[in-house]
Amino acid sequence: MATPTDVLAPALASDISDRAFRVLHVLALHTDGGWTAVPVVAAKLGMKPHQVRGALAELCTERLAEKDRRYELGDTGRKTWHTYFRLVDDNATEDAA
């Protein structure tokens, strides 16, 4: 996994929004590098999940993050879709280049 400075440098060179940069900061510095649920990222930023989803989609478009949707049991006991995000692995981006 990349160090936080390795992750933030490409973000500074891209045209992502301020909110997307804040989300990237949380993913880089405040998670273990694994899959993180949208509500967890939103809570760390003091936002609602719907406020974070657009920024996460922007990071995926810039190939700074990737998403995984899972059909899981929700809090109500019914199955629903949950979306998880993580930073793109450096080895995967180097292999693709």
C-alpha cells in the first residue's frame, strides 16, 4: 500500500473538487487501506453518506480509488446493496501503465 504522501501527490496534480480531496485525505490517512464503507468515510468528515458519494465517484473516475458493491444483510435484517471504497493499489496502477 502506498504512503499518504504518495497518494496525495497525484491528487494535487488533478482537477478534483475540494470535497473529493477531503475524502481522499480520509482514505489515505484515517483508514487501514482496506475496503471502507461509505457511512464510515462520511462520519469521519462529519457529513451524510449522500454528500460523500459524489466525491467518491469523482475519485473513481480519476482512478485514485476503486469501489466494490456487495449485496449484504442490512441493519433492518433485509438484504441491500452496500458500497465500499479503497485507494487504488500502487502495483495495480503501475501494471496498467
